[in-house]
Amino acid sequence: MVIQIYEHCGTWAFTDKARGLTHEPFVAGIPEIIDFCIDAYGDKTKETHRIVFSAEDFPLCQGHMTKTSNEHGGAWYQFDVQDGGFKGWLCPATLKFFDSHPEKIYFAFDI
């Protein structure tokens, strides 16, 4: 799956009209994960970034997040990097892409 993210109202967001999502914001730690990934893998000169993601590993995958718990219809995920890690919450809009919150979400930026 693919989304195009952009800054909106002070956070990262995306629109997927086919799934009924407009300016869907990322919150609760996910913007910090996105910032880290753009610095590490993305093209910092762009105003928008494409994220390819899947519940399965795929060629050119740059990383993954592991589900740690469910809360308020969403799920908390851990993203580990060499110098530490990040924790972020993905809201129920995730279920527009998956039947349930996957145990792992694999991703790549700007490929």
C-alpha cells in the first residue's frame, strides 16, 4: 500500500479519498518516527513523501514497527533504531488498510 504524506495543521497527515480519509493526522509519537525516517531515508527537499507499507516484508523495505498493545481502537507500535527507539500510536484509520492492526508494519520512504 502507498500513502503520500504532507504537513497539515502542524503535524504529518495524508489523504486517501478512496478510503474516506481527508487530512488524516498522525499523532502520539508517529510524527517523530516520520521525522526520523525522513532524515534517515527520505528526500528532505520534498514537501510530500511517499510511504510504501505492508504487513509483510518486501524488497527495499527500510524498517518496521512492532505492535506492543491496543488502545482506544488503535494500536501502539515500537520502532527500534540503533541508538534507541520510538513508540507511536496508530489510530483506528489503520483499519481502512488492514483487517486488524498487524503485528508488524514494514515500510519504505520515498522509494
